[in-house]
Amino acid sequence: MANRGWYGTDEQWAHFEAALLPIDPNINGFAARHAPSVRQNERDSVGRSMRWGNNPSALLQLYLADPDRLTWNLWACCSDDRGSDRYWKTTFLMEGEEVAAFAPFIDALLERGFSELTEWREHPNLLTFATKIASMPKL
């Protein structure tokens, strides 16, 4: 769903969004300690994301993995733009889990992600080449 827009019904969206409401206080508490803010439902995809830092930057993203099974992924990414190259290191802290399965552990998962991202940001030599960054045409 990410980057393609939302094609489902309003009822489906509300159902997916409602699944995250019980853990929103945990996510907001984490962001209050470590990240500038929580972004919700970016790019027409149900989820939560937190970004901080700049070159290297850190991202923790909770997103809908399977709408039919209502499962979620928690992804950590550290990236560093070096000239026209992007370097990064990523990991899944959790894959394909229902909220009820990970809700009791969400605080620990977020803190683990923060710890790993902090380590990667402090040691950018751990990042590997990911892609060339497209240059914008001059107008």
C-alpha cells in the first residue's frame, strides 16, 4: 500500500487504524523521550513512524504488513546520504505480528530499535551502499 495511495473503503481504514489505538500511548511516550514527533498514516498507508537525526538519520516505522490477517511489521532504518550515494542499515524488529501479540512488548521493541539505531548513527561505517540518489533536474 505504501506510495500507491489508499484504495480500500473508509470502513477498512477505520478498522486498521483502530488496531493501533491501544499502543498509541506507548508510541507517543517513546517519541516524547527520543524522537521529535510521531507521524501517522504517511503516504496513504496505515501506520506510525518516527524520524530523528540528519546524516545519518534514524527511522522506526510500524506499518501494516498484511491487511487480510491484520498483521504489522516494525522496521528500523539508519541512512546516510554521501554525495549522490545513500548508505543504510536496516532490520525488522518484528514481522507479521498481530497487535495483541506484540502490544505487551512494544516498549521493549521500540527501545531496542532506538538502541540499535543509536549505535548505527554513531558508527556510520556500519552502513552499506543502498542506492544512487536521483538528482533533480535544474529548472
